[in-house]
Amino acid sequence: MDEIFSMQDTIDRYMKQTIDRRKEDKNLNEQEIQLLKRETSELMEKIELLEASKRKLLGGVPDDCSIEELQQIEQQLELSVGSVRSRKNQLFKDQIEQLKEKEKTLCAENALLLEKCGVQRQQEPMELLGRNSSSSLRDSSSGVTSSDDVETELFIGPPVGR
């Protein structure tokens, strides 16, 4: 019989421990729930403030804004516009510098090509084209082509008898 009582005592102790743990777990769960509720409400307030700021910055200014708030919005916008202009100007300056470098490179390359062709820089590009065209015509035909047969120079004005 002693064994029965001891078994019963063990079961009773187990049941008591289980009930106590459930109560503790329930208290912890309630505390966690309260904490989560507080955090949720704080986050909701932050979201509302951020949305209001977003509306103000995007131009959706509510009618109930005070003069100070409107002036603050205006200052923020002026700062933003100033930084955008500054960035734009910097990009333009960088682009101008790149184009100047490219111009120098192209001028040097052009001078090198003119030197290779044996042409002096003072000649006009159209004169260069005229010479190249007439010489290629002489080369392509049977070798007997005069420059009188083909006119390659550009003439602007009334026609002149030749």
C-alpha cells in the first residue's frame, strides 16, 4: 500500500508541477503579448509620422500646416534643389572636361593623319577631297585623264563660263 501512496503522490506532484508551469507560461505569454502590443503601437505611430513627412515632401501639404511647418518644408525643398543643381553642374563640368580631352586626342590624331598624307594643315578639307577624287579617277582609267574632264571643286555663285 505504501507503493500505491507513493505512486499517487508522484502523480499529484506531477499534476501540480504541470499546472504551475502552465500558469507561468500563461503569464509569460501575456507579458510577451503586452510587449508586442506596445511595440506595434509605437511602430504604427512612426509609420504615420513617416507617411505625413512623405506627403509633405511630395507636395501633399495638408491644410492644417502651420506657417513654421510650411517654412520648414520650403527650406528642405530649397536645400534639395540646391544639392540637385550642384550635382548637375558637377556632372556638366566633368562632361566638358572629358569632351576637351577627346578634342585634344582627335586634333592630335588629325594632325598625325594629315602629316602621313603629306598635306599641310592650311588646306581646306574640300580641296583635299577634290585632289583625292581627281587622282583616283586618273588611276582608275587608262591613265590618260586630265583634271579638265572632271570638276571637283565646290563653287558657290552664278555659273562662270570655262
